[in-house]
Amino acid sequence: MKTLKKFWNWILEIFFPSNLKCIFCGRDIPDPEVCYCEDCAEKLIFDSQKRCKLCDDVVLGDSTICDNCKSHHKNFDRAISVFPYIDIVKNVILRFKDSNAKYLAPHMAKLMFNRLRQENIDFDVILPMPLSKKSFAKRKFNQAQLLAENLSILCKKPIEANCFEKIKETKHQKELGFFDRQKNLNKAFKVTDKSKVLNKRILLVDDIMTTGATANECAKELKKYADKVFVITFARKLSNTKIKK
């Protein structure tokens, strides 16, 4: 019995280590709810606490909506992110999806879950941002789906990973300007089983939002059937702020 207990404790230590580490710098941390140390926390604060009520970008002045959302229609009802896309956050995302650090998914999802609770966003079903077949074949997994699966456990809400697909190969968005991004994504996504999203409030999950063009195109397709579309990402590229690198 003692041998079995030791073995079980060993397994638990692998997946849920007692000496928790900061996901950004690797230092020991005392609080599993936070997932990062105090030094890294100082780098993760927005210079301005005022965020766009629609896309979560930083807003300057007295407005509650950013200039981009004023100028360009958004199909999603709300998009929120946990962190600004600065170097230490970028490194975590690259380790997660390009260096196969899948163990980061529960910690990233926990922080996303906390942000959802903070904003009190209510939804019915979780959808991961779909990958094209080519991208999936290259990476061997969908990073958004891993985050969505962990969020599903925390939120106690169902996940539907097979009703929404990317059906068109597209160029990398970072290579394109704003209007080319829109054109590049046109008809790239499709709801393949509308019964899974019909009249539902959808939470679309991804690792990063840059201009929001991808999320906007996804919401456009989903809203042919869904009631509302909310977006949650781990990081958000900001346009109007000076953030510590």
C-alpha cells in the first residue's frame, strides 16, 4: 500500500508539482492561482488601465471604444485577453505551440479563466480557433484546442471542437496589411454542424489576437447561426501604449 501511495504521489508531482514555477521566468512561486512571480507581474501591467469595451485594446482619452472599433465593424460581441503581447508573454506562447510545451496549457487556461470571471462573461459552449489541415499537420496539435479543453474543465462548459473548421489555406496574417488581412480570410472558415452552435452564446478560444481580423471573420461565420460570439485569448497585441519589454 505504501509503495502504491508513493507511486501515486510521484505521478501527482509530475503533473501538479508542489514547487510551482513562474511560467515566464521559471522562479519558484507560492501561489498556484497566479502562475507567475512578482517580478514578472510588474512587467505585465498595462500602462493605461483603460481598455476598449469591445476588443480590449488600450484606449486613449475619454472614449470607451478604440479608434479601430469605431472605424471598422466588429462581428464579435466582445473580445478579451489576459496579457499584452510583450516579450515575456511572446516567449511563453512560442514555447507552448512551437516547442511542444503542452504542460503550459493548464496554467495559461487558468489565467484565461480568471479573466473571464473578472469580466463576468456568460456563454454556453466553447470553440477552439480551428487550424488549417496544413498547419495541423506541421504542428501535430491545435494549441487553441488544448487551451479550450482546459477552460472547459474550469468553466464546466462543453467544448465543441469538430463543428467549426478552417477550410481555406491562407497566407500568414503578419505578412499583410489591414485590408489584405480581411481579403485573405474571406470565406476561410465554415460551420460544419450548425446544430452545435444554433442560438448559442459562443466562446471562441485562441492564444493571441493581433488586429482581430481572424476573430472577426470567425464571428461573421458563426453568427449565421449563433446568438453571440465572445473571444478570449492569452495575449493581445496593443496599438496605443508603451509597455515595458
